Amino acid sequence: MTSDADDADRLSDDAQPPSSGESLFPAGAGEWVVTLTPSMRPAELIRMLRTLPETAEFVESFGDVDLLLIFCLALPQRAAPPG
């Protein structure tokens, strides 16, 4: 059984885990996850960050050895919540 606090630390349900070798993947509407590993070279990180939209903002991180960086579009550019 998980608590609400545990659920808050999880990626959204639409987040797709990266396929082998993939370190940048969409995690929902206007959201991206960048995965950093100890073996990653700086050039790889720079290449991934350059593929993000210019208006993407860093919002959160998870992990310790493998680090997940969460980026979202700036608030005015995100889709309005349904309802």
C-alpha cells in the first residue's frame, strides 16, 4: 500500500520509461524527463537539453545515482486543465 506522499514522488501516469539508450523522453503534455547517469558525458547532456523547447523550465528532480530532471513548458504555454 502506498501513501499520498509516495504517489507525489512518482512521475505522471502518462510518463513513458525510456527505451534502451534513450535519456530524454516525453512525460505528458508539455513535460519532458532527462535521465542523467554517472557514465553520461557532458556533450550528451548538452545535446539533450538543446532538443527541449526554448520555453521549457526546470521544475523538479528525482534520484541519487541516476538522476531524473523534469522540465515543463512555461505556465502560460501549458494546456488549460480540463473542466
